[in-house]
Amino acid sequence: MFRLLGFMFVLCLVGQPSFGDDSNKVLGTWKLVSYETEVQATGEKGPAMGQNPTGYVVFNAEGRVFLVLTGEAREPAKSSQERAELFTTLVAYTGTYRVEGDKWTTKVEVARIPEWVGTEQVRSLTVDGERLQVLSPWRVNPNWADKGMTRSIVTFVRSK
């Protein structure tokens, strides 16, 4: 009986993700306060999805992250074209995550962008008290490809 209980205890430990202090700093729910795009060539920054986008990111203790961001002033679609255009003001994905130093890596399992599924998305992050800032890597974003290499600067505050 004790051997079985010991085995079950070890199994529970093995089945749980191991988090160090780095992952603990992001645990919880964070509310979006700004989403900017920076253009590498000029240093120009501007709102990526309007002045008042909405969204949340949730990092849970089981090692899963849920992120949903939407642009400002989204209206219900009246046509297929409008519905398709709404996708340019939506960021959504979930998967398992880890934080190592200033790097946040998500192994994406479900996403609005199908080509992300099965990949690891890596972001830089800083936590300053109740504020979380996330930087994407430099890349050509299909939503504003005409700007060349850009990165996203996404800022959250801890949700109360």
C-alpha cells in the first residue's frame, strides 16, 4: 500500500511542469494597456490596432498561456469581406509556456494564425512590479508588410 502511494506521489510530481522563479514572475492574469509597432528602419512607433485595443494574457500554474488581443472599435461584420478584415485586428493563441530569464517561449497548440501551430514563439519580456512588457522579434508582419521589418511592443498591467 505504501509503495503504491509513493509511486502515485512520484507520478504526480513528474506529471506537473517544473517552474523556476522566472516563470513565477508572470503567473496570473494581465490586462492589455497598449500595443505598438516599431519600424526598424526609422525607429517610428505607432499604435498597432488603434489607441485603445483590448485584451488579456493569462499564465497559469499548469504551464499554459492564453492570449487574446483585439483592435479598437471592432464592429460586427455585415459581409464576408468585413468578417475577413476583422482577422487583422485579432491576435489569439494558446499553448504551453516557459520563461527563462527575459525570454518567454510558447509552444503553440491553437492559434488564429495556423502556421504558428506546432511552432515555438519566442518573445522578450520584462516585468516591472505590476507591469509586463513584451517585445516580438523583428520580422515582416503581413498586416503592415509595407513598413518592412517591425516588432510589436505589447504592454500589460496585472489584472486585479
